[in-house]
Amino acid sequence: MRTVTATHASRGFSDLLDAVEHGDTIAITRGGRVVAEIRPAAATTGRALREALSRVPRLDDDVESDVVAATALLVPDESDPWRVG
């Protein structure tokens, strides 16, 4: 990640945007500490979401029963002496 001062960023903002458009992330410093980062925007279109979801592996057929079993573990034990309520 490239780091630039706030002064440099304000004077060369167009160049920074060009770098970000090509995938770079830029840290902006003021007084020697990072105060901001400029990074490429996340894809926000429906098409981008569909494409991202198409790369996620399909869940197996037992996932519903796994979720039910895991949720049952979250129910408080009635014999718990520390249970409030």
C-alpha cells in the first residue's frame, strides 16, 4: 500500500484516483499518522453480486438440519444457575 501526505494527496488527487482505478490502495497521512485510505469501490451492481455468488460453492443438502442442530445449542440450559430471567 502506498502512503502519501495529505498535502501531496490534495495536490495530486487526480493521479491518486488513477492509481486507485488500477487497483491500488493509498493511505493518507496527516502529522505522521494514517487518517484515511482510498481504495477501489466495491462492486455494487446486481450483476456483480450474481457473479460473486456464482463462485460460492453450493451448500450440501444437509445444511438445513445442521443449522437447526447448531441453533438448538444456543437455547439456554434451564438448570443454569447464572441464567437471568
